[in-house]
Amino acid sequence: NVRLWDREQLISTFSQIQEIRTYYEFVSVDNDRYLINDEIRQIMLSPRELASESLPNRSWINEKLSFTHGYGVAGGPVNQVTAEGLPVLFVKDLPPKSEVKQLSVNRPEIYYGELTNDYVIVKTKSKEFDYPKGEENVYTTYLGRGGVKIDSLLKRLFFAIKFNSLKLFLSNDVTSESRILYYRNIKERVEKIAPFLDLDRDPYAVVADNKIYWIYDAYTKTNSYPYSQPISLNGKSVNYIRNSVKIVIDAYDGSISFYQIDIDDPMIRTYAKIFPDLFQPISKMPKSLVSHLRYPEDIFSLQTAIYTIYHMDNPQIFYNKEDQWEIPTISEGQKQGTTDTVAQMGPRHMIMKLPGEKKEEYILMLPFTPRGKDNLSAWMVARNDGDSYGKLIVYRFPKQKLIFGHSILKPKQEKFQN
């Protein structure tokens, strides 16, 4: 399971070989694992969303009635490459063709996603575009329960005023069976329901039960916890944070489920008492989705940053910062004629067998180096699978031995390649 593909390179490749049409776009590539042929495989998956601003004819009918949704996903293993240097794809093309049943999608339409910022109206007299097939197009009719039915003149007037659209009110294509889908951007949709939760920067798509779902990590946090050191998260200062809620959004009908995963967090317990019908216990989450839960990178990055100092438990050593660690840096911007920029290394997902364990598992890890040095001091692991979910382990390296870090190994690797 040696990882050969990074997000940045893979999303660029997906855009070239799998967008199919100019109005489709891959916004992100999501790292996850699937049990394929009784073997845990690390998969990079990307939903193919509709970018309405890229439509060749941006008429009101096209943007609101005809081109309403994205379609399918592209994805494959992180550790395989074709003879041409391209990623091996387990699921690809339009309509999606899957080589493994775990990535097979029977409901590939994406009405709710990261790019879906505008309202659309479905079940109208206008043909609803589904996907291109050769020189022709395939059309569909929305069968979900998402949105609001426009079954009265009063509702049409209300939504026409809300969206400042006279065409919505006057259009002959809109019928009493039509439904208007709005708040389709998953971040905006969640924030409308639970504005008291802070959301992770990276929602990720998964395929489960032959459908596409979005999973969002949500946090309870404050900057007012007594005697706790504040730290910056997404431009805000926090000194208490918990990943208390996992949110699941159906990409087809927009239905949302909030699952409480941290039963000890007093903040989420309070919110659950205020909104008793909003949260469900994590035990209610379908097993097909539980297997895709990930330890969130945002919290892991905070924990590793704090641990660079607070791993020192000797008061004298802590006071003098004698054994302070750092997060390694990596160079970016390898384009010809440009100067590399240096950025802090981010956490990485991988599949490996941890020391002392009997089988491989899906982990999130980040190494530490001594302050001002390039050799490794330790690395921290967040476990993701089963009953081990959320457990953090630190593996320390002997101080009397030199363990090469990334900055030492990279020049050696480049020299070997040359």
C-alpha cells in the first residue's frame, strides 16, 4: 500500500482524463479506504460536480431547469499506475463503470455538493440533462424527496421574491409537481441547520450502499476554557475543541443526519438537550458508513502542534525547551524557473501494520523532528478503524541513533533517480 499519488497531482490528472465535458469539475480528491476482495485498500475518490458557470449557454432554463446536477465519481487505488503513468481507475466514465462492487453506484446524480451554490427546479416540463452519451444526451426525472414542492401560486410567488426571479414565477415549464432545491451547497446547508457547530475544512465523499454520501466532521469549540493555551485553527483562536459530531449528507436528496460521537463533551450534550430531535447516537449510523469514518486532520494538526512542546514531562527540560520538536517542512512549487516555497508537512493517511499489531489498518500520521534538525524524533498516529478509532499513539526513536527524516532522504532519493 505504498502511496504513489498525492491529491494535487491526482486532481489535475482527473480533470484531464475524467471531466468528460467542460461543465464538469473535480473540486477535491478524498482519501478513504474500502474492503475490496477481503483486503483493505486505500482509495482516492473524486465526485464529478456540475460547474454551472462553465455551461456553454448560460440561460435561465439551462442553469435552473436543465443542467441540475453532477454525475458519478472517479477513483482508484493510491498504489497503482498504468504503463502510461496514469492512475489506475476502479470507477470511471459516464455513466460510471466500476470494476469493484464496493465502488458501484446506482444513484450517481449529485444534486448536493461543494459546487452546488444555486437553486434548481426539478420535475418540470423542460428536459433534465443527466449525462452525455456520445453525440447525444441522456435525460432524467428527479425521483427524490429533496427540496420543496411548488404546488401553489403563493409558493411560486414566495420563491420568486426570495430568489429575485420573475422567470421563476412566470415560467410555463414549472408545474404543480415541480420541486425547488435550494441550500444545495453542503457547507451552507449544514450551517443553516446547526450554526453552533464548526465544520472541518475538508468534507469527503464516500460510496456506500451504491449511493454517494458526503461526510462532514463537526466541532464544538471555545476560546474560554480556563488555563488552556490557545492555538489558531482556520484563522480563529481556540483552546478547547472536540470532534463531537459526524454529519452525513445524501448527495441525491440532501437529507442530513447528525451523529453524536463524543458522549463526554459537555457542549454537545447541552446542544443535544436543547435540540433533542437533531442528534442521534453514533450507534445508529449504518455500518456501511461507520467503516468510512476518519479521524479529522484539523484536530490532528492541532494535537501534533501542541505535542511538539508538551511531550516533555520533566519540569527542568520543559522549562528550558531542551527537547522541543518541530513538524518537518517540505518544499513546494517544483515548476521550472521558480523558487521552491517551504511549507509545513501535513498529516498523511496510509495503510500499514503498526508495531505490535497483527494486521494492517488505516491510519493518519505525522512525524516530528528535533528543533532545527532534520532527523526524526518520533511520529504520531491516529487510528481510524473499529474500536481503535480515535486512539493516538506516539512512537519515539532512540536519541542515540540517527533516523533519517524527509529533508535528508529526499536529496538521496533524487540522487538515486538521476
